[in-house]
Amino acid sequence: ARQTPGSSGINAEYGEFQTFQHYFKQINLRCNTMAPVGRGKKAKKTVTKYVLDCTHPAEDSILDPADFVTFLNSRVKVAGKTNNLGNSIMITKEKNCVNLSADIPLSKRYLKYLTKKYLKKQNLRDWLRVVSNSKNSFELRYFQVDNEETEE
């Protein structure tokens, strides 16, 4: 390539751009404006609802669901702190069931852990177990004790 008087080799190499920096600045501008980013769209809040069915032990007056609700209110952690429920988690009692609805992510496993902890505190862990009967519900059942004796 032959240079004309008054032009440098850079102009011939990068076209209308005067310097190497101008060339890369233009490339960066093109890359940043290629695809629009969807901003302003917020994710929908998902409300998770769990039901803890305490009918069997409550009918036998072994377990008090109201006491269980106060235990959950004092022990459920939100952002690593207890007694921090606010409006994000609602724990209510309906008849012999405890209903829990959460706006924030709350695992079913954590709820089972707290239920077992309550049963251990009340010395009921030897007679009751926590069984999942559907996707969002637990049930407190008695252990099946076989009283059949085998005679030999």
C-alpha cells in the first residue's frame, strides 16, 4: 500500500478512524448496543403454602397445635435471625392443622426439621413421626407397633 502525502499508515489500515484507540472504542460501542436487555421486569412472588396435619395426636390430647404454632413463630429463621417473620411468613392454626404460608423461599425439609425438634422437646419423638402425605403437607402419625408375639 502506497501512502499519499499527509496520510499516515494508521489511517490506511483502520479506514476512517484516526488512531488505534478510536477503532476499538467504536467496536465496543457496537458490542454494547447489539441486543437490548430486558430490564424492569420483576419476577412474580411465589407463595409457598405448607400444611401440618396434627389431627391424630391432637384428638388424643397428646399435642397442642396452639403450642406448636408458638414454637414455630419463635424458631423459624428469616435471613438468619429468629423472631424475624414480619409479613413474609404467616403461621396459623385451623382446627387441628397448622398452616404456614411464605412469600420467601422456605424449604419443606426445614419445616420437617423444626417439627421433629418440637416433638423431641415435648418427648413425643418416640411415639410420633412426621410423614409427607402430599407435595406441600405433612402429617403426624403414630409409629405402628406390632403387638403380635410369636410362640415357638
